[in-house]
Amino acid sequence: MPRELGPHPGTFSPLVLAPGMLSLDWLTLNLTAPERLGFASLPWEAIEPRRWDYELDPDPVNWHAYLTCASELRTSIFGRVSYLTDLQGEKLVTVLSAPHNPKMHDQRWIQVTFSNRTLYSGEWQHLFRMFRAIGCEYDSIGRVDVACDGIEGDGGEWPQVLTMAQRGIAKYYGKCEWLQRSERARVIGGEFGSRSSNKFVRAYRKKREMKSKGVKPHIVEAWKNAFGFDPMAEDDCEVNRFEVQLKGKEIRRYFPNEGNADWVLGLANVHRRVDVFASMAPGMFDFRIPAERARDAVPVAVWDWSRVDASPNLAARAKRNLALSEHTIKTGLRAMFHLAHTLSDPNGVAACEQYARASGQAFVDWFERKRYQWVREFNRIEAAKDPRTLDVLQRLREAAANSPE
């Protein structure tokens, strides 16, 4: 536990977190398949797996893989689920195809998700090149997970930082869902955000999770190569994981070059993964409120980048351009009109009309449609006789009546 500092209560010495093994844990890509490939319409029903043989250039490799169409499976967006497997029947890639809505989605659109094993072994690069070699055009990243595994007691204290927040000696932003396990109901970590949101973060005890859910040999092998020993064989050794899942606009925020297929292949490089991790992780582990951070300038967590094979090389992010959005203008018009109607102020209504005209003809038309709806809405609110609402309206009218002209 970090040592408490003085003289200000609630400040703590830095907790050093050393990024250990940084890896890709999930990768989904959006591709456009050629018609001849059969992914778009899938005119055949493959009861038996169908074999593919392709040669890749410039380094010719014969890929002998099987494509199986699981016709009984569907998703909310795609009508077909197919699998690309190796000769032993182990799944390499999941392919979603045939979107339900042809008006909204191109029928040639497919989503490919590489198996966890291919991500740790590096085979996903060859599979991605195979899809490009047979005519699939790369569009964008659908989802990417970056995971960092570290030894507890040697820089991998991710759950310890969450425990600090749970005990009330540190603060964090957002809602944290604590991960409980049946093993004596011990807390093994926490989750920030929703799995369906564009950014989802977890910090938990990975080794303990694998013991309860099942050991993945490819992850254990990666641990052996990264740490120099087998953590699963050591009873007193705990491996913790910090994991970030990105989708949608968060991918474009952290990966401005994600539209480049060659850049995607660069995720196999540890230097690129360190850049990705460094761009998001440090800020997420500073749990103090803004006043404490400005006052003390001592981080709750610091990062020891000497522990990885590469140090971060981050480009400065461009400042966000603030502007009046359509939502801001409409919200402002509604608030101004409600205030003017409450005070029976014709000048306030005129100010609303002036604001709408300055914003454009589309807002003028929108305001004229909505103003009568807002009047009916306000009358229903007043007729409900809510004591707090009536009190606010009364004080507002009294303040307006007593204000100087």
C-alpha cells in the first residue's frame, strides 16, 4: 500500500506500475468482400467444411484452411456466421456476412474476428494478408483490445489501485463494477464503463480468472516468454491484467491512422502496442479529484517504461475545436422559451426568434413547430401542482417583478 504523505490528508506517495507483457487480446476488422468470394451472399450451404488453398506473395505460403458456414447462427446485424479453421479443426477466424438491411449496409460488408490464439501467436497477420490477397478490401477496425499483464509485487498492482479507491483513500472517475468470484467471494478487480460502450476498461487478477474459467495454453506460453518462468506453476505468484477495449469513435481517437491496412499490421509490433497503452492507461489510474491533483502534483501511479522492450513515442493530440452544435442551439432555444413563457415576457420570445434566425432557416422552422408544443408541455407541468416546481416558478416571478427595469 502506498505510504501516506503530509501535510495534506488524503495524498499518497506514487505507486509504481511497470507495464509488463503488452499484447493484442481481441481484433475485429471491417472488410469489403468481392462478389466472387461467396461471403457476401453465401449461395451454398456447407454441411461439410469447404477447403481453401491460396498462395500469398511476396512470400508464398500455402494456406490449407476450411471454411464452414454455421447456417443456424445469426446476429442482430448479420445473417450468416462462418468459421475459418485449420486442418485440426481449431477456429482461426470468425466471419460475419450477409447484413440483414441492404438499404443501410453494403451486402459485401463482412466482419472478421481473429481468434485469441492467432493474436498471441502472430498468425493473424498471415490470415489478414490472405483475406487481402483473395480480393477483400480493408475498411476499418471494428474493435481492438489491448491487454497488459504484470506480476503482482513487481509492478503489476492493477487491482491494488482499485482497492485504494474501494477503501476510500483514492478517487476515480466514472462508475466501477467490482468483479466478484465464487472463490471465497473475493474481489479480484473492477470494470469501468459498459461492454457495449466505445471504451471499456478492466483491471483484474488474470491468473485467478484462468484457474476458475479454464487455462489458455497460448497465454501461459506468452507469459513464459515474457517473464522467464511459468507463473501458473508458482502458487505464490499472481498475474494481474489491465485491459482496454476500444470501439467506434474511441478507435479513431487513439488510432488516427486506422484506415491504413499496413498500419493495422503494425499492431503486431511491440513498439506500436506500447504507444497505444501509454496513450490511455496513465490518465485512467490517477484517481484524485482535480483540486487534489492541482494542489499536490504527486501522481497516485507512475509508470516504469524501462520494464518493457520499447518506450512510448506519442504524437501530440490536436486540440478539440469547440463550436455551437445543433443540439446546443436547440437546447438553448428551449430553455430561453420556457423562461420567457414563465415570465410572460414578449422580449424573451423575441430574443428566441432572433437566436433562431441567426442560426439559420432550419432552426426558424424548427422553433415555430416546437413553440406550441412547449407551451402545452409547460401547462401540463404547472397543472401537476408539484410543490418544488411551483416554489421555483413563484420565486422566479417574484425576482423578475422586483428587478429594476
